[in-house]
Amino acid sequence: MRHYEVTFIVDPVLSGDEIKSAATTYVDHLKGEGSEIVHINELGLRELAYPINKRNSGVYYCVEFTSETGDFIPKLELAFRRDERIMRFLTVKLDKYGVKYNADKRAGLINEFKPKKKKSEEPERKERDRRDRKKEAPAKEAPAKEGASVKEGTPEVSATESGSPE
Amino acid sequence: MANKKEDIKFLSNPNIGQSRKKYCRFKKYGIKYIDYKDAEFLKQFVNEQGKILPRRITGNSLKYQRKVSTAVKRARHLGMLPFVADLLK
């Protein structure tokens, strides 16, 4: 038994019913080909990192299925390509670790990854040094430079910068 | 010969910053699969411009660095990670 996972993105401008029908047509297509559907994961509406087909968001679906052979995969992909409602798709063959990972994720054993915030002290130190050095520089150039250079500065920092040279 | 250590004098300890040994987090924690759909997790291996970080920075072993690389590329294809960015993090 081969395990596959197909993730596809449906156009978000369609009505909710059309989006669901688009997803279910492919699920039925898979069932028709004789594959067993393990899980259908609706990741829902998500922002895209870059525009695809001039859209900035999409509805993600992830279907995990098994089958004896992979003969129908090219047919499935052709159907995805022809369908105008599907913006992107990706079919992946899962190895045993991938299968285990998905099973554990469904069972809730895998915690969501949360990035640790280490950026509490260092930027403040750097901002302080920059402020002291730039007070010596001509006052005209200071506001323009500060506005352009401060990337992660909090609103308080930028407010004081505009206030002090005046 | 007896004063070898005392001859070379440094202002600060030369071993500063060397106590943290880099290790492959996948080997250490027994993680065998890297999910390409987990964009937050993959952002650890990518710099502010969206480029994949080299192995010597992240400390990954070759096997897992390749897996991370394919996962990032798949995530990019699916629009979960950008190809090019600035101020990603």
C-alpha cells in the first residue's frame, strides 16, 4: 500500500459551496479510482506568501490517501491542471515516517511549533547607541535618517526621534 | 617550555563563545519527518530574505539539511513561504 498526500489550493473568490464542491469532486475522483481516503484536512483560507494568479489568499485542502498502485496519479494531476478553480497542487508520496507523523498529528501528539522570542534586549541597546551618535550629526539630516533606518523600532522610539531634534 | 601557557596572553578568554556546541536537532530529538506544510517551523531554517540557511549555521546533518531544503522548496511552491522577501522575520 502506497501512501500519498495531495495538497491543493482552491480559488478563494468562489462561493463557499463552489469551493467545497471543487474539493469533493477530487475526493470522489480518488474514491472512484479505488483508493482509500485516510484523512481530509481543510487548512482553510490562508494568506499566500506571494500572489498566485493575482490572488493573495487561497483555500488549502490536504488529502491523504492510500492505494495499491500509483497509476491514477497522472490522471488526477491532469484533472487538477485542467480545472480553473485549482490554483496550485502538490502530490507527495509519503514514506513510513511521513505516515507516522500524520497519524501522530491527528492524534494530537505533535505540538504546534511556536517560535521563541529572543529579541527583547538587543535591539534596544542598538537603538540607544544610534541615537547618541546621531545627536552629534547635523539636526536636519537626523529625522530623515532615523525614519529610514529604524526597522524594528517601536512607535515610542520613532516618536521621540522626531521630537528631539526640533 | 614550562612557561608555554603564560607566554601567550590574551585580554579575554579565547574560549569565549565556544561552549555552545552545534548539533543536529533532528538527530538529537529523533525527528524523522519534516512537514512541508508547517511554515512557522521552516522559518527557523530560512533567513530574513527567505533564503535557506547553510548547514554550518543551522548545525543540521547532511541528511536532514537536504530534507529541510526539499520541505522549504515545497512550501515555496505552495505559497506558504516566499521565494524572495525582506524582513521576513
